[in-house]
Amino acid sequence: MGSENGDDDEQPAHKVTIGSFYICNHEVTQSEWLCVMENNPSYYKGEKRPVEQVSWFDAIEYCNLLSKKEGLEPCYEKDGRNYICNFAKNGYRLPTEAEWEYAASGGLKRRDSKYSGGNFLDDFAWYENNCNNSQNVMTLKPNELGLYDMSGNVWEWCWDKYGKYSKSAQINPLGVSSGADRVIRGGRWRSHDSDCRVTNRSSYSPKEAYYGIGFRVVRTAEDMIVAEKTEGDFSGESVQDAKKAPKLAGENEAQNVLAVNQTSDNTDENEELSLNNESTAENIIPETKRNAPEWALVLGALTGGVMISKNSEHIVTPDFGIWGVPLSCMAFCGNFGFYCACMEHANFSIHTPFDVYGKINVKDNNFSPKDNLDDSYEYYFEPDGEKVIPFYYELLSIGLCIRIFKYTWISFGGAMIGEIIDMHGKLYYRPKDSSDDYSFYGEGYAREEGGMDWFQLHLGLNLVYEHLYCGVWYKYNFKVGHQIDMNLGYAIHF
């Protein structure tokens, strides 16, 4: 078990003897989970896809309920805040890490391949080079024992707490006796090829559920289930001479190596959450580091809305910007996130004035005529107080997001706004250097120089389901009024 050439937490390679067991040839599917648990927590839905977004505690609850449903003895018992696994029961349970690696490597048929099944990963595993989400189980080649997806598709929970290996030979090891996290094995659909190696290890908090983690079930082989009154245990104590290890199941001298050592199998249900404890932090693999936070970039496809301004003018708001939707860039981290966008919207009035005579500085009433007016005349523009905002845009939008349901977030924040304002009034003219009275030229607009910068508050309801983003946003513009936007976009996860 382990590798001398792998990551630090895979070393040292050491001799392990395990008892016989049955193992499911595929990861627990969503349809199987639904039949027992009557819900489907998975992020990527599909009856034949592996169930994911299940915590370690969820997985052992499933094992117990499935055992009861099939008339078997549940393996897991709760003793106060601790969980105990009775390996002498005939019900379903999670594999130990040693059992998992033995099965993934091909058991007695093993060929010392790098991955489960062989050295050409594309034949046996769904990983970053051939997919972008979980896939139906049993669609690629199995390994030597007929087991599918031991490499890739989703990580798989094991019973053991995560910790360093012992160099001593062991019988039925159960991992370290203390620690916050549980072992996960096998890699997932977004893993690098190195994460899918048979000996590769990682860990996760048993309380946390993640859409890259599922599990498969095992059962202790019937001829290994011996009455606990016989000698032996499943404590994982060191064996100095591997030749003295008890024979495996099916042999006449099978030992009871399945009695539970409660001192080493307890799990504190209230252990503090951490991705990896301090003693093993340096051994964590890059794949696990990518598990939290999960980032998503939302690219807009369509955006539109209506504004009711303070003077009851209607302004349509078509998309016009680098980002397509208000939720342009969103970072997920548990139940919180943030969004940020630049040059997001451009908004146009439905009665954008076309007869703009020039620019006016409102403070000193200084009027600058457009170049198409006759420069042999001087002009005077008299505003009448009516303003129109034909164009404004969101310079910078920032805000926070809080998840309220599985795929739904509320967002709140604001934006700094740039605008163009047209002043309505009357234009007069007279010859330059003349003392004549001004003559009336016509009614129209002058563009106010500089405009104003102001602020806008946001409140949004957002849905991000797989690669689909849609949202409804209410915005209050301090200078203009109320605005409702509806948005549709494409979410890219990374």
C-alpha cells in the first residue's frame, strides 16, 4: 500500500493484509440514493450519474438505511457524539482506505498500473481531459476486478481519518485515531491525471458536501464474519512479521479480524471544520485546494429591463457592455460570494433627442454651438428646466451574494453611474458683433457638459444552475428612479 515515488502523504510504501470483502462495481447512483433517501442532493442530475454533494455522515446514514431495507445488520452505531463501525456486521458500509486501494489496484490481479485499470487513463476514467462534469457510471472500461470509475468521475469517501502512514506492516488498518477529516480517493471529473492515480490520497471534512465527492459501498464477506468471541480485531495494530498475519477469508484458519476497536473508530460529530488539519496541511494535493472556493464566471447572453424615472419617463435598458449581466463575475465560497463588473450596462431613453444644438455649462450658462451651425452668428440657449437623460452607464458594480437555497442567491450592492443629460430650451441667434436683438431659432436640446456621477443601489434574486444563470434585479437610481432588469447568462465554473 502507498508509493515511494508519490506525494509525501503516500509514503512510505508498506505491507498490508486485509480480510475479504464485497465491493460494489460502481459508485452509488442518484437513482439508488433516491430509492433509499427519497431525495437527490446532486448538483449534476442524472439517474445513472453518481450521487454527489453528500457528506461523509450522509454516506454512512445511507449505508445503515440500505442495510435495514435489505434485512441486513447495520454497521454504524452512534455512541453519544461518536460513530462506531462494527465490521463484524453483514450490512453495507464505506470501504477502509486499504480496502479501497486494494480494489482499485486490481487485487490479486493487479498489474502495478498507475491508474485503476491501466496506464492509459482515457480508457478508464472521466477526468479533466475528456469531460466537464460527472458522467453515467459504468460507461468506460473497468479495472481487472470489473470495477468501474475507481479513477475519476467523483471522489469516493472512505472510513478512515486522514493522516500519515505507518511504515510497519499492518492487518486491516483503519487509519489514524485522531484528526478532523476523512479520506477521499480516486479523483473526479475535473481532476488532473495525477489526482486519479491508485495511490493518490486526499481528504475532506466529514460534515461538508461537495459536488465532486460521492462514494461506493462494501460489505464484509460472509466467511469473514465470525463471532466476536474468537480472537483478533480490526484495530490496525502493527504486525512485525507479515508472515504471521491471519489467512484470508475462505481458508480454514480464518481469524476474526473484524471485532471493533472502539478506541480507534470514533468520530466526533462536532469536530471543527477544516479542509486539512495542521499536521497534514503540507501533504494536501492541489486538487483538494481547488475544492474551496468554487469560482464561476458568468457571461451574459441577454439583458433588458424598464426604468420608471422620477418624472415618469420610460427608459429601456438593453445590454451594452463588456459583461452581459449584472452578475458578471461571481466567486462562490460556501454560502457567500461577491460580484463585480465594469462598464456593465448602457441605458437609452426611448425619446432620445436628435435635435441637440450644442453643449451648455449650466453653472454659468455658457453655450457652445455645434459645428454645423453657421459660425457667422452668435447663439444664446435659454434652458426651460426640463431635463432628459438619453444615455447613462454603470461604471463599476460591486456587491455581495448570500445563498438562500441550493441554486439561489440574493445579491445586494451598488454601482457608480456615469450619465449624459440633455437640457431642453429655446435657441436664439444674431450676427456676430451685432447689437441687434436675438432672433428665435427653434426649440431643442443642449447637452450638459460633464454630466454628473451618482450612485445606484442593487437588490437581485439570482439562479445559477449548472451553466445557466438568470436573475431579476431591482435597482434604485438616486437621480433617475426605479429600474427592473432581467438577465440571462452562461456560467463557466473553474
